[in-house]
Amino acid sequence: MDEKTIKEKELSVRLLEEIKRLTTGREHPLRLMEVCGTHTVSIFRAGLRQLLPAEVELVSGPGCPVCVTPDGYMDAAIAYAGMEDVIVATFGDMLKVPGSSSSLAEAMARGGDVRIVYSPLDALAIAKENPEKKVVFLAVGFETTAPTAAAAVLTAERENVGNFFLLPAQKLVPPAIRALLADEDARIDGFLLPGHVAVVTGSESFSFLAEEYHLPSVVAGFSPTELLRGIYRLVRQATAGEARIENEYRSVVRAGGNPAAQKMMHQVYETCAAEWRGLGTIPASGLRLRDAYRRFDVSQTRPLDLPPAPPKKSGCRCGEVLRGRITPKECRLFGTVCVPEHAAGPCMVSAEGVCAAWHKYGGGIFQYG
């Protein structure tokens, strides 16, 4: 081991010992929710759940944008993919997300032109290369990716690219957390806040957790030691009866966030009600294009007439998992009918999905770095 790794290991051991000291003898475990899907995967990959004392319970929340995308959105995406003059551009983890009765992967197999991209700017490049086609980017994500989609829209306007469109489904994290806390069955003692989202929004955007709900919250990074530092600070606040927002990701997160990214989002988008899988419709939790940019919304320029998505009867309990009500292992489909190769729900499809993380890393070994 190099010197840095040795120091990280020593610090992690001290943090675990201090967490155990602070929580020993508690009658009920502290339930701490990590909101971010990348946090969920990082925690499992490092095996932190196995190392923490029984008095600390980590619960995964709705921090995977693919997982909270409802069937109706996927049905619309699949419908556009079936049109001869349309190219659908999407992040790769959307391909196998089930709609009401199909998926984008199945649409591709039927001849639909669906292309994997790594950025909405890649989709804009495809539009320039294929002027005879309408190129629809599936704009799914949280505050982290919304500025890039906004930048693509502004670039398309500036360069007069008339065949580039979004199918918007961006969502905002703070309203979803409020919706979780409004659930009478929710029992959450603190939040490990999403570092990537906070880079854009700033740590102050989560101040309501301390001010209104008296819940400790910590913005954390993604390495095992950074996560342990965040968990330790949550435990320290909770056991002392304190509640404030702490920033343990100061290398990239500022209190006010990224003003340039926020300005771009505000210019292109306005808030709207949005449907979240498992959480229902949450007011002011989504982003839609403002009137000045509405022509870039494919659902406005080429509206669909699709029936409402029918309720599924597969037995998938993804919605309850996303609310922190159950763990994936409490779903009878987990690991049997529902595995990454043939998933019954989106929580098993996405690499950041809670069920996928449980399935792949359930017995994770602690690694430093």
C-alpha cells in the first residue's frame, strides 16, 4: 500500500470506531438515507453496510433518475422510436427500462433507430448529421444533467438546428425529499445528500431539512473514506440531537452551487409537476421548457395520443424500494424472476439502481480509494 492508502485506511478505521462508540446501546437504529444512486453503488462496492454497527441502518432513496421514470414516459419514448423519420438518442441505461409492454431495446429489435449517446450535445451532433430526421434526446436526469441539456437547446437555437428535440423528464431532488418526509410511514433520521446534485444546486438548497424538519444532513463525496466521513458526521449530529447541513465535499461543492449552471437552467426551464415512479405526482419537482424554447419539446411539436399506462401486475415492488419502505430482498421477485439480465423493474435495470446494487454488491468487500 502507498502512504495515501495507508492513511485512508487508518482514518476509516477510526471513523468506524467512533461511529460504533456513538451508537452503542441505542434502542432503535439510526436510519440514514443516501439519496444518490451513485452513493448507493459506492457504499455497496466498498462493503460499508457490512462494516457499520447494527445501530446504523443505511436506506436507499429515489436517487436514480432512470428508476423514478414512469411507464408513461417510456411508452412515449418507444412510440417515437417506432417512427420512420425519428432517431431517438438516449443514455445506455434507458434501453432496457420497461414501459407498459415494451422497451427501447425491443423497439430497436423491431427496426427503430435508437442510438446511445453520452451527452445531449452528442444528440445535437447526430441531428446536424441527419437533417432529414427528427432527433429526439431523452432528457432524463436530475439537476446534475439538466444544465447540459439546456446548453444543447441554446446551441441548437443559436445554430438554427431545427430537427433537434428533447423529450423532457428532468426532475428536482429537494421536492422529492419533501414528498418522502410527508409519508407517515417514513422514518428517516438523517440524509446523506447527493454530491453531484449539490455541485449545481449548492448545499444551501437542502437547508429546509434542518430548518423545517430538524434532520441532520451531510453532502458527501464518493470514496469509501468520504462516505464514512459523511456517515460519521450524520451520526454525530443525530446522537447529539443537532440538525444542520454540513458539506463534506468541499472540494467541488459550494454553499451557493454553480451560478452559471443555475442561470442556464433558469433561462431554458421552468418548474412543473412531475410524476415519479413510487412517489406519484410531486408539485414543482420537474422541469419543462419555457415558452421561448417550447418548440424544442417533441411532445409539443409532435404530440402523441397514447392511453394512460395501465397498472402493472408483475409483483415488482420498486416503488416501495425507492421510498425506503423495504429493501430489495423483501421483494419476492428479487434475484429470481428479477435479475439484471431480465429485470422486472427499473431498479434492477440501471447501473445506479438500488436492486442492481444489492444484486451485484450485496457481499461487497471494503476497498480504499
